[in-house]
Amino acid sequence: MSLESEVDLPGGAVLPGALPEALRAELVAFRRDLHMHPELGNQEFRTTAAIKERLERAGLRPRVLSSGTGVICDIGTDGEAGTDSAMLAMRADIDGLPIPDMKTGCPYRSTVPDRAHACGHDVHTTVVLGAGLVLAELHRQGLLPRPVRLIFQPAEEVLPGGAADAIEDGALDGIGRIIAVHCDPRVDAGRIGLREGPITSACDRLEIALDGPGGHTARPHLTTDLVTAAARVVTDVPALIGRRVDSRSGLAVTWGRVESGHAPNVIPQHAELSGTVRCLDLETWRQAPDLVVAAIDEVANLHRAKSEITYVRGVPPVVNEAGATELLRDAMIARRGVEAVEGTEQSLGGEDFSWYLERVPGAMARLGVRTPGERTVRDLHQGDFDVDEHAITVGVELFTAAALLDALR
């Protein structure tokens, strides 16, 4: 790979010029290959092999995580992990979603039934890979001032997320700061969205079983009216929660599944409810299990229903640290100017990048993937989700500049 360089960072650091056309084309092809072969969390064997092979071809020494999927690769340490306490890490998530790809006629549409990269993880992976290839070349030229770690993490879409397993496997050993991007279809390609502080929501999962003796709908007073009990849990629990915490914390219980009964004249013996608990505030999220379980029990007991509650801890909010947010802002400005950075709102979506930030400072940027001028409204986790692939180049430039700037701080 041949890199033209220019010096325009503080302290005289060497910032690569435009990506070579051959590399841009390779990265687009790599992303499309991933898009055609999405794999679910902890099943990303093909994806892992593709990442590992390309890094090895660049002369690097990637390590597959002990789970068998996911890759960690250090650049500038000759393969030795944890040699610099201030090492910068770049994280990508590599898994797809269990939904069908609805992009009819698209040449790189998913070839796997009911599987799709509908959240942009194929882009995240390609961005970190591309940045790694550029930084590896700078290291060969003696122009990489500090080692960098690439983290290709599996199972982001599986609560509580694969980040915890990656951390257990040493992903943060020797790391001083970590950065990431997430595709945002509301932001134009060529731009990023940044926010200091919370940028995503906490997200937990809730499963409830309600039981009663059952009976005839003509005599609900002689039994537990389980359908009514389930309905009251659905409506009353969110209302109770809303009066027991500061509304600014954004603690919300939302249901996605309610099932009970088989006949119109039979009061059932069993009902099931599933939903999510989301929270904008970190401290309130830590109290959420006790608050939510108490509210469910209170409503169920009122209607004489026996409740069994499974509260699955998910992820805390992603809270962007000030210094890491500034690093991403400065890197983007250095590459594309101040107009390429915009503010962004806190999302109610969950992201397991938050687990890394419980250990080390870091930040996540929203990577614009909307074609400028496009009027079609797209969203994540939908079967027709796609990106303007210029975003790949932008992400590589962002991470490369961030690595060089970080070494000066």
C-alpha cells in the first residue's frame, strides 16, 4: 500500500492523505462480502476468518478470542499485548441480525435467509479494518508514534452483549482509551454526530409469567381473572414507574409481547409478557431492577395473580467521556473541517460499547451513512437498511487521525 502523507496535526504528526483508490475499492468489496454473509452473535466464524486473514496479509498478528469468534490485533507492538498503558483501542461489532434482507435487486443483498446486516456492523468492521491497514503501513514507515489495538467484537446484539466476554478475554489490557462509531441514517455521509455524556440508553429485558387457577368467564369473581391481571400489568406498571423516579431519568417499560388464553369463554391459567426496560440515566438504571420488580409484584398481587419475573440485565448507557469526545471532534475537523461535525441527541437504543466505558474512558461517534440529499427515511434494524459507502472512507480517516492525535496528548 502506498500512502501519500501531509503534516497538518499539532506537534508535527504525519497525517496520511486521501486513501488510495485501490484500498477504497477493497474496503467497499470487503463490506459487501460481509453484507452478503451475515452471521448472528457468537456464530461469526466466517466473518472472523475474513478479518484474521486480511490482517495477517498485512503482516499483523491477530488473535481470535477464546470463544472462537471475534479478533484482537495490536499494531506497533510486534504482536505483544499490553505494552503501553496509554494504548488507544478501536472497537467494531461484527454480528448481524435475525431479520430478512428486503433490498430487492441489490447485488450484495444477504444470501442467508432471515439474516441481515441491518444495523451497520459490516460498516463498523470495515472501518476498523481499514484504519488498521493504514496504521500498519504507517508503522512500517516508522510514522506510528504509539501502538493501537483493533477490537472486532462478536455478539453486540445479544444481551448483555459480547463486550463483557471480550473484556474478560483481555481486550482492555493495556488500554488507556477506546473509541467506536455507529452508523446513523439521519446523518449525511461525510459527517459525524457527537455528544459528550450519555449518547445511548440503558437496555434490559423483562420476561413475566402470571399464573392463576383459571375458570369460566361467567364467574370471574371465583377465580383469578388472569387476562385482566396481565392487562393491568401492561398499563399500570409503566405508570407506577413514572411516578417513582425522576422523569428526567427516562426510565421506561415497554411491552413487545403479551400472550394468554385459547378460548373466548375460558379464563386462562397462564399468561406471558415480554418487554424492555430502557433508561437514560446511569444511576437510575442501577436501581431499575428493584423498582420494576416491586411494581410488577404490587400489581399482580392486587389481582391475585402469582408472578414469576425474569429480569435480564442488559447494558448501561454509553457515556462519552469529555477527552475522548474531544479527540474524535479534533480528528474529524483535522480531516474534513469543522462543518463535518454536528451535535446529536441521546438515543433510547442500547449498545454494549458501554461495558468498555465502565472500565476505561472513551467515546462513540455517530457515523453519517445517508446519501446527501436523499429524502427516503431509513432506520436501523429494518430489512431495507443500507448505507452510502463513502462513509467507510470517512470512518477510516476519522480513526486514523484519532490514533495520531491521541499520541500527542
